[in-house]
Amino acid sequence: AQSVTQPDIHITVSEGASLELRCNYSYGATPYLFWYVQSPGQGLQLLLKYFSGDTLVQGIKGFEAEFKRSQSSFNLRKPSVHWSDAAEYFCAVGLPYSGAGSYQLTFGKGTKLSVIP
Amino acid sequence: GAGVSQSPSNKVTEKGKDVELRCDPISGHTALYWYRQRLGQGLEFLIYFQGNSAPDKSGLPSDRFSAERTGESVSTLTIQRTQQEDSAVYLCASSETMYNEQFFGPGTRLTVL
């Protein structure tokens, strides 16, 4: 079964500093890859996704992610963090599941980002 | 257009009671998903509906959990004889088709006392 690992449970950065959130997946083939953000009390919002093609993906709110097949990684980056970026970030893998006609996302456990003013 | 909506936003119930959670997907979205998010955990897949096909129930944790969907509209997730370990946020998502971006609702926070 596929799995998603986000090694960092909690990260704290200063406003204006750069950010990298790590995500590794375990699966034989290249899955669809996603990053979602969840602000307190709110649902998940898609930041960006990778299906195929260019391995550097641009998303909303100034985020980008790079797919590295050799490392089975899809790390999320932002060059300069804003206080409003404080939230929880989830990496997810999308694959056909349990036979034909089914599909699900498998999520990592999330990384909570705190931003120091 | 409106996003995915869920009701109620919060539900507190006593152990052993049944609860019903509702999800209204985005109009026209054929795929609908239910996930469970326990405190400090990632999302756990529960069930998936695609159009009029039989749902994929393989993620349901026990036979106390069931879900229905009327055509390509509203879905309800029912938990019978609730247990304290059922306490979690239940999230619903919908997408245009199976592999498209999933749009999430705000969730229902269920607390079982």
C-alpha cells in the first residue's frame, strides 16, 4: 500500500525567511502528488499538484514544489514566508485504489507551520 | 458557485447514540469522498462515490459506519452506536471526475462523550 511521510511534525520560521516542507512517498510508480493547506477551523485548500511533465510546479500563494523521482520526494518551498502562512500543511498521494473504478488520496500526517513575526 | 458544504459543523453526542453527517458537494461533481481526521493525524479515507457506480467502502473502519449518496448530489455518513474513538473531524470532498482536484468542505467536528 502507498504511504506518505512528512518527517517534520512542527516547524517554526521567522517571517521573511525561506521555507521547505518535506514529503516522501512510497509507491512503485509515480503517483499524482498534492499539497494542501489547512488553516485553523477551515477545510483543506489545494496549494499545488503534480500529474506529469515539468517537475517544478508553481502553486498559489507563492508556493512551489519539486518532484524528484529518484528520491520519491515532493518538497514544498516558499522563498519568503508571511505570517498568514501559519497553518498545517498536508502532502497527499493519489492513486487508483482497491481495483478498477476507485481512487483515493493518501495523506501524510501533516506539518504544522508557526511563523515568528 | 458554492463550495462543498457540510452540516452540522459541530456535533456532540453520547456514547451509543447514532449520528448522521451531511455533505452537499459542488454541483456537477460526480465524485464524492469522505475522510476522517483524528486529532494530530492526517486524513484517513473512508468511502468514495463515483456517479452511479457502487461505492468503494473499503476504508470504512467498522460496520457501524455507512454512507449513502443520492445520485450525484447529497451524501450522508451515518455512524451507529458511536464510540469515543469515533471523535474526529469528518471531511467531505468532491471532484468533477475521479482524478480531478478534490475540493474539501469545512468538516463536521464530532465529539462522543
